[in-house]
Amino acid sequence: MDGRLGSDLRYNHIREVPTGAFDGLQHLHTIFLNENQLTKIHSGAFRDLPSLKYLYLNRNRIGAIASDAFISLNRLHSIYLHGNQIKTIPEGSFERLPSLRRLRLDDNALECDCSLLWFSRTLQQPNRKSLVAGATCATPSALEGQPISSITEEDFHCAKPEIVVQPRDIEIGYGQTAVFSCKASGDPRPEIVWLLEDNPIRSESDGRITLLPDGSLRIDEIVPADAGQYACIARNSLGESRSRTANLAVNNDVVESEAEAPKFLRTPADPLELLEGDPIALDCVVTGAPTPSILWKFNNENIQNGRIKLFGNGSLILPMSTLDDGGIYTCCAGNALGNISVNVTVVVNGKLYQGRPEDALIPSIQTPAVHPRRFLIHAIHGVFVWAAGQGCVAHHHRLPGTSVAHDAQLCFTSDITLECR
């Protein structure tokens, strides 16, 4: 790749260009990526290319373009995207390209619905008269073959947002969960934004306030500061619509002076060591007001009810453990006043085998008809206790996962070879 001039990557069966693939190539002015197998243009795939003028992406299998795939490319003159499988284009994809003069999107599957209204408007702006754009509609049938730049807003049959489900007043107790509903019609599909006292609401990093995919607003572990006037706004490229105002009132069923942050009353013994097949039982007893919610994690991943049973009192039970169940278990508790957690290290040991290796592990030992005798123990997770005087030596030092303890225990987690003299 010549970073001073151009990069010719044609006919290489390339399927992906990751973010930052061309970072640092400050003088690169042409990229040939046509005639490959690209399916998507990722965010930032062509970032930090101040000299780039020509970008060839034609004759691939591109079906999706990230909204910020082409940003900070102030000298980009031409983009070739013809001969792909593009159906729609994210709003604003080509708006921050001040030098763009040629854009080829012909021979694609562009659906000229209301999601492309922004693109039609962009092509018809006075400051875009110098842009030569080849982009024609594939669907609907009434617009098939027509240049997008020639289609009027009336041809798209779009609709401004209209609120169809209004939020309602809510009166709720301290520490409980409130959900405001808001649904809107419109084409393109409207975006829902929530306001509290006319200030935009954003999802909180701790997850207490969540904007749901259906447009609803959920507030967990309500506190008095959440009280106030709420409203939603539905927006699309044709305009916006605002809902009625809904009031949230918080009843202090738990008086604020009586509220208490979560506190552990009982936690599991740490560490907990057991044998494979034994049950794992962990208790996590918490107090607080409002009553704290409890979440269990295993190696930092949330645990769902399944093999591991979770109970409302904070208990966790796994009826039969395996070696893979060993790890770090975390009990997390929280309410409106705070969050606490405690870790428990669970060690699951393999079962203990007593006696001669051929007695204990007959199904897993191969005995070659040669001397000295050798036994191959196949990947049995466990501990083998050697009987005194057998005269066998384990070549554990040659293989990972084996060791001999001071009490003559041979510990192994992989295939080992035993030689009896």
C-alpha cells in the first residue's frame, strides 16, 4: 500500500474494512476497494484521511452504510458506490463533505420511501448544484427508474408525526418503578424524545432511567427528585409533535428520613471449595429501605434463571456443579440510595480417585505391550492419589496442567503418560 499516492485493493475478496483501517495515511488520495465482497461500510472506516479525493467502493455487496462512515473528509471529491445492494442511506451520510462533486449510487436497490426524503432534499439544495449524483429509485413501482433528485416531497407521501398514545399522570411510592407511555405515527418513523420540566432526558449510566425501544420512559427506584412535569416529543424530517404534560407525584411511603442504603446481613463464605457434582448454595441477605433489588453475576456476566436457580430472598442454588462452574460469583444489591456488591470465589475440584491407576481409571488407560509399562491417562479432570511403593513416575513436568503435591497427590487436567519401572 502506497500511503503517498493511492491504495489499489481491487479483486482481493475483502469482506470488511474495520474502523481505522487507513489511520495515519495522511497523503493517501485514492482508494480502490471496488470488485471485492464488502457488505457494510463501518463507522470511521475512512477517518483521518485529510488528502483523500477518490473513493471506489463499486461492485461489492454493500447493503448498509453507517451514518458516520464518511466524516472529516474535507477534500473528498468522488464516491463510487454503484453496483451494490444499498436500499437506504442514513440521514446526513453525505452532508459533511464540502468538496464532494460526484456521487454514484446507480445500480442499487434504493427504496424511495420517506426515509430517503432527506437525501432528495439534500440533492435539491442550491449549494449542491455542483454535485453530480447518479441515484435512481428501484421501488416503489410508481417511482422505479426515476432520479431521486427529481422527486418532490409529494411523491414520497410522507406524514408528519402525530402523538397517538399520550402519557398519563402517575402517582407512585418511593422506590417503585414508573413507566410513561408515548406512541406516535408518522413516516419516516418518528424519534421519541422525553422532557422533564422542558429539559431533555437521557438514559442514565446506572440504568435507573431508561428510554425504551417502543418510546416509553421507565424510571426505576423512584426518589422525590423525580417528581415533576413530563412530556414527549415525536420528530421526523417533516416536523415534530408534542404530547400533553403528565405529572409524576411521589408518595413517601418510606419517609426519606427512614430510608436506608443497602447493607449486607449475611454473605456467603469466601472462598467456597467443593467437589465436582456437589451443589453450590450461596446466600445473600440484604436490608434497606426501599427494599433493595438483588442481582447475581458469574465472572462479571449477569446470571439468568436456568441451571442456576435464583430466589427472591437472594439465594443462589446450583444443584450439581461441574468444573466449569468454578469462578467468581458476585451478589449485587441496590436501591435508590446506593449499590453494594460482594464477591465469592468458588473452587470446584475434580473427584478424588484412590488406588492403582489401572484400577481407578481402567476405561481411560491404554497399556502398550512394551517395557517399561506406560499408562496414558486421557484428559480426566481430577486428583489421583498414588499408593506407596508402586514405583511409577509421572512425567508431569513435560506437560502443562499436572503437578505432584507434597503428599504424593498427582493433580492433572490434561493427558499425561505414566511409566512404571
